[in-house]
Amino acid sequence: MSDITIEVKGFEGIKAALDTLPHEVRTKMSVAAIRNGTKYLQTEIKNALPVSASFARGKGNTKQSKMSRRYGHLRDNIKIGRVKSKSMDQIMFNIYPGNAFWARFLEYGTKAHKITPKSGKKRAALFIAGKFIPFAEVSGISARPIWRNAFDSKVEQIFAMIRARFFTDLDKYAAKNGLHGTAGMEAISNQIVPGL
């Protein structure tokens, strides 16, 4: 949705320590840690989305439109996917609205516009609410940037989740392989700061 690019600064000390680990282990730990932060952000976005109290999925709900039954609620559509990167040093994830095409309208808003019938039709009118009308004026929707605001308000917690998962995995690997000294790496990781 909102394109959010994060540049991590202060990673040099950890990168040097990670270079001593096998590439596969290093990649697996990094992916798991970043996925952990991404899942946290996904939860925060879901919690920030508006929900109608009368909305309930199921065939018995007569208040739902055909589109609502088909696509579900926006909150149910928020997905996470890993993005292939050009560099082996980059790990990227995308949080996207799945089939919820209207998420973009909510995030960025829409302009007021006029709907007219397609030209070349016998009847040059729209059939709305049981009446034929020559055109329809649609008011715009003001933007409600939920995705970016969720990220901005929780950026420190996201990095805390990434650090926590990374060092949990690193400690497990060190214990399994008889390595010591991850406490020094944790002190280095506390210097990692997000650069937006």
C-alpha cells in the first residue's frame, strides 16, 4: 500500500559478526527476524482499520452486499509476502491488501467525479435506484492513511521485535554449536536505528 522503505543504520558490527556464520544460517536468521517485525506491523495495521459492527461473514447475513460476500472485510485481506530482491544482502517483505482493491481508496482517497454511460449504447442513461439518469455525480473520499500511520507510530517496536527474534535465533544457534559471545553482539544491536 504505502511504499515504506527502511534503511537500517548501525548494522556494521552485526554484519561483521554475521559474516562468520554460514550463509544459509545467516539468511535464515535474518529472514525470520524481519518476518517477525513485518507480522507485528501487519497486526497493527489490522487493528487500526475501521470495522463495521454489523459486518459478519456468512450466507445468512442479509445486510451484506454481493461484493462484501465475495471479498470479505479489508481486515481479513491483509497479507504478507516476501519480495524477491536483486541483491543477496537485501531481505524484503510486502504487506498488501490481497483482494481488497478498495484499500487504495481508503489510504489515498479519491477525487470527486462524474459517471456517464458508455457511448454507443441505445440508451444513454444509467439505471440507478430504479430510475434512468443521464449521469451520476460521485463525491470524493478523503484519504485516511492507516498503513503509513501504523508504521510511523510503531517503528521502534517493530525494530525491537526484529532484534528480539534475531538474538533469540542467534542464541539458539550459538548454544547448539558451542559458540559464545552473543551478549556483545546484543550490545551492538542496540545501536541499530531505523533511518526513514
